[in-house]
Amino acid sequence: MGESMSVLDELYREIILKHYQSPKNFGVLPQATKVAGGMNPSCGDQVEVMVRLEGDTIADIRFQGQGCAISTASASMMTELVKGKKVAEALELSKKFQAMVVEGAPPDPALGDLLALQGVAKLPARVKCATLAWHALEEALR
Amino acid sequence: MDFTTLREDFPLIAGRPDLVYLDSAATSQKPKRVLEALDRYYKELNANVHRGAYRLSVAATEAYEEARRRLARFLNAEEREIIFVRNTTEAMNLVAYAWGLRNLKEGDEILVTEMEHHAGLVPWHLVAGLTGAKVKAIPLTEEGRLDLSALDALLTDRVKVVSLVHMSNVLGTINPVAEIARRAKAAGALVVVDGAQSAPHLPVDVKALGADFFALSGHKMLGPTGAGVLFGRYEVLEGMMPFLGGGEMIREVHVDRSTYAPPPQRFEAGTPPIAEAIALGEAAQYLMEIGMERVFAHDRALLDYALKRLAEVPDLKVYGPMGPDRGGVIPFTLGRLHAHDLATLLDGEGIAVRAGHHCAQPLHRKLGLAATARASFYLYNTFEEVDRFVEALLRIHTRYRAWL
């Protein structure tokens, strides 16, 4: 119980809260060239990721939907991180993020603020929340 | 019966003083007697049933049929009206396919409610898609009860079946099934009751309810997973074709055709979950020895105490009707915290609750909620556990005030 409390304290902190309450790049992207949705039928969380590509660069990205703090913060930080990146770079970051939260791989500093979600690896029930938007991003870029 | 010493009957509960298990609406914990019944079957009785050329098989069959008798007593049904299935979901599919598929046609209506579990909706959607029948629903009031003022208008002569949940798995609402069944029958409709939540927690008398079918899951009423029951009124079962075909359910088989055994065997194709059914019989016996009135009274006492104490938690919102027509289920939200985050934080405090839409998306849509957390009680829960639950919520409220 003591250990799990510290995991939670680490996870549920200021930066996650900030993105949960005021998510970045939230809303409709009118000039989107690629759109993909994700849904977790067991909890009802849903997300839609909209991307505007210029060549192979993510010129703009937004998301909308509803979800818990983990899924919303993950989506919000994801949009901040991949905006302006090449498609291949974004997919590489997605791989790194999922390695961190799914397999518990050592965090890569390239993930920036998303390192705050490291603790999710210790909460198997919540891994899907953290990866929901990333799966949608991958689908949109494919 | 002392409900505090009864905890010793449950190995998982007795062995985990750190855990407050408040998710019995999803599945119940199991008493030692049930686990021993499973074990005893495999160690002492293991043989297939209903083909006893030898004494061991006769003994296995006798134990399996004794379980059927116990479930019949539990529901006030006849033995031949008890069909062993896997769970409520399978029971509802059996009714939808074996009865619905052959008796519904285009223009007919299936009347459900807005508080159904998906198991009470999706089988009818599938059969409606095949027959051209339509599914419509009795609406909910704001307090989370069925709006019976709409019933007469909904019960047209096109309605061939009324299928409803006895007790809501989300709100705890106990529906007036007997009254609805009486009105449904007057309109010429068959009555199907999803008893997944009621059978474990309330005294159930299928005859008094006026149910033509009543479905339950064994694992929610102290039994193992893999065995549930469909009660079917004999006159209805007798006129029905089988759901699944195979061994055990036949009378005579030729290469090109077959005839079928009478109910209940007609609906039990293949080797049944023998050990699980026997253990479910033991669970029903355990509950009958305590008395279902007392089980319900205990749930209710915990519910009343919890509702009173939860009022101390700022920003906490509780849903569901506040009258006597409610079992021990509490859906709740805390401020703007998402139900999943709340359940994770409660888990950190050793409190096991469920979060999500609880397989009732239409109900959550009606309430305008994406998800709720849900605490549910059973006979092994205590007032002290309610205190621990409330105190954990108060600590979470203090620690994550900024999130609310």
C-alpha cells in the first residue's frame, strides 16, 4: 500500500493536472488532412486525433474527446511534443512512449513532459488510458 | 447468524485485512464450502453425468441434480424449470435465440428499459436484426426509477416480450417486476427478467414475480464462474426448440434429423459445467441457510450507513433512488475527478471499487455521465469497511483538492 501510494503521488501531480484541466491543442482542426479515433469500450473514454500534414511534417495537430486525467494529459502532451515533427520522428516517439508505459522501459529524455506518465507502467489497469491517443495518432499517420 | 464472524468463511476476505472489497456487483467472493464442493467433485465424484453405466457416474449425476433442486428451491421454481447455463449473458442469449428468433417477426416490438445491462440489450438487438422486430425502452425518471406512467402507451399489442432488469447493476434500483409483469401479461407479452443483481441480494420468488424467464449468474452469488441459471416457466420451455444442439439434449438422432429431450435437458447441450453447477448449489444452500431476507437487510443497513457517511465528503455526488426500492449499490463521482482516476486513487488506499460505464452505456448517456465509480456491498462487508471507504475518500479529497 505504501509503495502504491508513492507511485500515485508521483503520477497525480501538478503537470498532469494542468494538462487534464486545460488540455493543449484541444478542439477541432478544420484543415485536418488525417483523422483517427480511439475508444476504450471498457471505460467509455474516447479520443479523436486530427493532423494536418505538410509533406511529411506534422504542421498542426489537435485532439478532442473525453477521458480520465491520464488519457487526457497523455493526449495533450503528445500533441505538444509531435507538433512540427516529421512523421517518422513522431512514430519513433510513440514507440518510445509505449515502451515506457507498457513495458516499463527506461524513460527516454526525448519524451519531455511525458516522463511524468512513467508511473503508469506500474498500474496495468491504466496503461490503455495512457496509450489511447497514441494509437489514434499512429493510425492517423499510417 | 453473526455477519462479522461470517467473514471467516471467506478465505480471500479473511486473508486480506488490508483490502476493502466493494465490487461484489461485478463478482462475489467465495465461501470455503463452495471451494470445497468444487474440490470434492474432482477428487471424489468426477465422472460425466446422465450416462451412468457405473456407480461413479450415477453419484456425479445425483450431485448435479441435487444442485438443480437447490436452485429450484432458491427461486421457488420446479426442478424441471432450472436450466444450467454459463451465466446471465448466456441465459439471455438462449431466450433471445431459442424463443425470440422463432416467435418474433417484422413489426413486433421488444420492450426493454433504459437501465438494462448490455446482456439485456445486445441479444435482443441481434435477434431484432434477424427478425425485423424493433427494440424500444421504458424511460428512466431523474431519480433513476422506471417511468411507469409511460408503460401503458408503450405496451401496445405489437409488444411480444418485455425484458427487464430486476435490480440495476449501476443504480441499485429494484424494479417493481411483479406489477410490470402483470401489465405485460395483460397485454399478451412474455416476461424476461435479468436477475443477475437481484438473485444474489434479494429473496426471489419467480412465481410471485410472474416471470416467464429469470436469469442469474452463479459467480455473483458466491458460486464459481462458469455456472449460471435460466429459469423458464415449464409451459413456455415445452413449446420451444433448442438453443444449442449436441449431446445430452436429444431424444433420437438420425443422419438427417433429430428429436429433442424434454426440458431442462433440451437446453443443456454437451457436457455441462458439472463441478461449477454443484458448487453453485452449495452457494445457494449457504445463502438459504442464512436467509435471503437477512442478506438483503445487511446490504441495506450498509447502504443506509454509507449514504449517511458519504454526505460528509465534500464534492461527492451519489446517484440512484433514495427510497427503500434500492439494493447495496452506490455509483458516485468526486468533483471533476474522472471515475477511473478516482478508482485508481481508492485502490492506492486498499479500496476495490469499479469504474466505467458498468456495461450500461444507455443509462450513463441518460444521466449525462461518461463514467461513474461504483461501490457495492455483500454479506461479508462491514460497517468498519464503510468507515474506511469514507475516510479514504476524505483523504483523497484533501490531497487532490486542486483536481476537484
